[in-house]
Amino acid sequence: MNSQRLKEILIEACDNKYSADDINDDTDIIEDLNFDSIMYLKAIVAIEDETDIELDDEDVENISVFSELLKAANKK
């Protein structure tokens, strides 16, 4: 998954409240994008569906920054 596609997934999960320009490698998904648990789960499910991988629950709980989520989404 590339960076642009992950940004699109996050934007969709937060009902288009932000744009790709608002998201960079250091963006904190919870704090900067105001994600709640439902939005985060929605994004994780979309990532898993698109990449055909299952993200480890423990890893997901510890991910807060965009670059970490991108790395996890590309782990195979």
C-alpha cells in the first residue's frame, strides 16, 4: 500500500474532515486527526481488506503515527 492510498483510507474513515495535505509521516492519527475508536477500526478494516493481510491487534494498539501505520500496512 502506498502513502497516498493510506491517506485516502484515513480521510474516508473520518468522513472527509481532512485532506491529504493534512497528513504527513509524523501525523498522530488519534490526536491530530481526532480519530475515535470507530474511525480507527474502520480504517484498519479497510487496510486489511485492501492488502489481504491481517494486522496484529497488539501492533494496531501501539500504532499512533501515520508512518507507523504505513509500515504495518506493508508488512507481509
